Amino acid sequence: MPSAFDPQTVEGLRQRLARLRPEAERRWGRMTAHQAIVHMTDTFRMATAERPVP
């Protein structure tokens, strides 16, 4: 399983995020690229206790 502490995994994620474009065809349901990034960021923030879990 990939680890968020592995530099190669982090770099791969950064590259994937950099390729996201607002006009790109949705491949993650109904979310826009912006909504998908906010969703992912909120999840990480909850996992690290930077954001309270609802």
C-alpha cells in the first residue's frame, strides 16, 4: 500500500494533481476538479486532526 511518508508516492500525487484541469472530463462522479481536491484535502485534515470530524 502506498504511504504518504514515501517521497516517491508524494511526488506521484503532486504530479497527478498538477494535471487536473477544470475543463477535464469528470472521472470521479459529479464533482468538479476543485470539489475533488477540497474533498481530498478535508479528508487528510481530519486524519491529521487539523479539522474536526463531523
